Amino acid sequence: MADVLYHLFATKRQDFDQTTAGYYTSIFGFLNLVTRPLGGYLGDVVYRYYGTRGKKIWTIACGLIMGGSMIGGGFYLQNTRVNGDSELPTLMGVFGVAMIFSELGNGANFALVPHCNPYNNGVMSGIVGSFGNLGGIVFAIIFRFQTQAGQAFWIMGVLCVALNAILLPIKVPKY
């Protein structure tokens, strides 16, 4: 993301260098300190009222919102890049929403883990964590082979929406 911001705004703003782009994108990492635990906490709150099914719906809702934001941000970036009209606050806002819900969903995933297989929490946590790493690899591969950053972002959004939609019909235990 820092590279995308740098290439978009280095020629538009005199003081916008790679370090500045890195500062802007570091916001997403710092969000992780608050939003990931908050996602797990909200999953626990939802569980008190709606049970395991509520936690599952909360997790999927986070994934769908993240995917929708990525699609919107990707198309915005792709369409404005052609005209050279991309706005930094708009990009940071749209991708900020995507990252907030990505990290909320991550916390919600780990809140759901104990209900998947209560006798093998360690294995289930390992599977959830490793698939997060796999997602990072897929994201990097898509960026590697796409020439337009906007297109890479909306492709990732489509994948997120599709994967979360596939999970909707899976039944959850009632404990």
C-alpha cells in the first residue's frame, strides 16, 4: 500500500516521499492493536445474545464489509488513476474501513475457534492462523501479476466476498 500511495502522490505533492507513504500506511498496522481485540470482544458480546451462530454471522459480516470496501477502493483507484484525480483522504478512508473490518474479522475468527472443535483448540487456532498467512501470500501473488493497483484491490475484494459467501450455509453447533 505504501508503494501505491507513493506512486500516486509523489508527483502531486512535493513533500510526499516514501517515508511519508510509509507513515500513512503504518496507520493500518496500529489499528490492529485496537481492532483485532475489539473484534474478539464483540464476538463474545454477540455470543451472549445470539450464541455461536451470532459469532459466525459477525465474522462473516466483517469479511463481507471488508471485501465490499476493497472492491469500492479498487474501482475508485482504478478509475481515478486513469484521470490522475485520486484523493489521499478518500483512499485512506475507504481502505481504512477495509482494514478495520479485516482486523475486526480476524479477532472474530479467533473468538469463533473454541466453538469449532472444543477438544482441539490448539489445532484449530493453528489452522486459522496459517490460513491468514496463506491469504497474505495470495494477496502478494495477485499484486505481483497485476499491472494496475486498483485492479489488484478489487480482485482481492471479490475473493473476500466470495469466500465469506461460501461460508454462510455452514451450520454451527448450538452450544
